[in-house]
Amino acid sequence: MSPNFQKELFQKKLQTTIPTSKVEEDADDSADETASGDTVGELISSSSSKSRLKDSNHDLFTKLPTWSDYFDFNESIEIQDRGFQFNTYYALPKNLDTNSIPIFFFHHGAGSSGLTFAPLVKELVARLNGTCGAVSFDARGHGSTRAIGDGASPAYDLDTFTYDFAAIMEHFLNNILSKDVPVSKLSIVLVGHSLGGSICTAVVPKLNKELSSKVVSVAMFDIVEEVAVAALEKMDHFLDVTPNSFRSMREAIEYHIKHGLSNLRSSAEILVPSLFTEQSDGSVTRITNLRAFAPYWDTWFKGLSSDFTKLPVSKMLLLAGSDKLDRELIIGQMQGKFQLIVFQDSGHFIQEDVPYKTAIALIDFWRRNDNKNIVIQTNWGRV
């Protein structure tokens, strides 16, 4: 597919803004979910318009899930030299009787939160029988992460996000993981969705020697440089037409489901509340103001495809739909520089829409690329 045709196809998709998609109830994890129109799904809006959707009767009074249904801990970690108190979610390994203990470090996309990975973490922990760890967090300007210090306007460029991520990883290794897990068994897998994928790619060469030696793999979810750059050119329109406020949290959840931002109700119910602040009258307002990030948009994806293919670790690109690879990635994929997996039954938020399949793909990817899992048996010296 030619680059020009890709751009035209993307622009046609974007003109529909947020197409309505049928919601699949997740009665069966392995059932196919409907794919939402993939425009700039991770860049959730901050416009001033007010939604007037009627509340759905579905589970209207059902208690929503919380972080503790997916993670072991929710802690606020203050990192002075980054100027922020980061809201983190994590699960520690419960079974250490294995050669390798993978620790999955996750980074979400713009406008999302650390809880976007909650359904995936639950699947990973279950399928690996507690022999893995997982760390997710709210990036600066997102969720419950808060600035500290003199109140100066924070930066939101790629390097700044990247050094935040490196600082969080270093904190966890030195203060949490090393106390509970034999360091010799640790294997780090970096997983990023959309902008988070760009950050995971950029952070590898910025890690200290101890950390970088433990990174075995990088996985990016649904991000391609050429398509992402084209999306940013239409971002103002996207922000103009997407509601920023809702009359209730349940209404916000229903909106995200009905407009294809979440294709699994269970995923929407854990993620969406973390994107909003509830007011005294029960209405909710979106936390992240993506317009404040506008001066930094052009730093987010520049050179991503080239940087990703050149990483000195194993790499996986997981896409929702196959019409997205740019020239750099097509060449890299043909040369075997990374593993490519395409889920046709998912929207942009792969980790939310198909957590079951995503967990299987990640586990297989880690197992094949972590040399701690390789046991070579020999009869040398035996009679």
C-alpha cells in the first residue's frame, strides 16, 4: 500500500470522528469484540461541550470495579527531581520458583491512565500463575499523578515523559523489586500503547547500566509513526467534537462504550472513572487537557519507526488492523527486526478490547526472547 493511499484512508476514517460501534458484552473472554473506528483513540478529548446522552439502564446501580480487583498495590510515589508525585499500580510476583521472573512495565497513551492495562495485567498474572510482576502508572498530566514544587508549568515533550519513566523504573528496581525478588531472576519487558510505545522505545538508551541489562523486550501497541503524525494534524478538530463533561460517571462510561472508545464494558468500567474528576453535584470533568500538550505534539513520534527497529532488544509491534505500516516498518518487518501481530477484532485500545489474546501474545513473546528460559540439557561427562 502506498504512503499516499494510507494517508487518504486514514483521513477518511478521521472525518467520521468517532464512529458508533456495537458493544460486545464480555460474557466470554475469547469472544470476538467489535472493532472501533481507529482514528486517534488514545487522544481523549478536553472540549467544553456537555454530553446529553441519556443514562443507560444497564448496570446503572451496579458497583464499579476498583484498582484492587486487578493490582495488589496503589501507591503515590514522589520523585523530587522529576517534580511529580506519580500514582502507581503494581502487582508483585507471588511465586519465585522459576528461572526467570518477568516484570512488565507499562506506559499508557495520551489522555488515558495506568488503569488502561488493568484487564491485561489480570490476565498476565493468572496465566503465569503469579510468577510475574506488573507496574503501571499515571503519566504527568494524567489520572491521579500530581505536580509538586513551585507550580511552574510542566513540560510534556517526549524526552520529559521518557525521563519520568526511567525514574519510575529505577525507583521500583531499587526500592521495591530488589527487596522481594532475586535480582538475578528479573527480566524486564517494556509495554507501551500509542504514545506510550514511543516512550518505551525512547527510554531504552536512557536507562542506567543495571536497568538496561535487564530489559529483554519492548512491545508497542497500535502505533505507527506516519499514521500518528497524520493524526496530530487533525487533533484540534478531534478535541472540538469530543465531550469533556458528563452528568454522571455512568454516563461517561456509556459514552465511551457507545462511541467505540472501549469495546468491552468491563474494561470501560475500570478505566473511565480514572479519566474524570467527580464534582459535588455528581457530574464529572475530564482530567487531562490535551490542548495544554499542543506545543509538544511534534516531539512525540518523530523518528519512532527507525528508533524502534534499531533497538538492541527483541521487539514486538501489535496492531489493530493491517493497513498501517509505514515504509521503515515494512522494511524492518521484512528483515525480521521485529515481530508483527495484527488483531483484526480490536479497536485502538488493544489492551482493553482483547486482554485475553494480548496476554497470550505477550507471554509467548517474552518466553521466546528471554534466555533465562532456555535450558540446554547435555549428557557430556555422563557414563
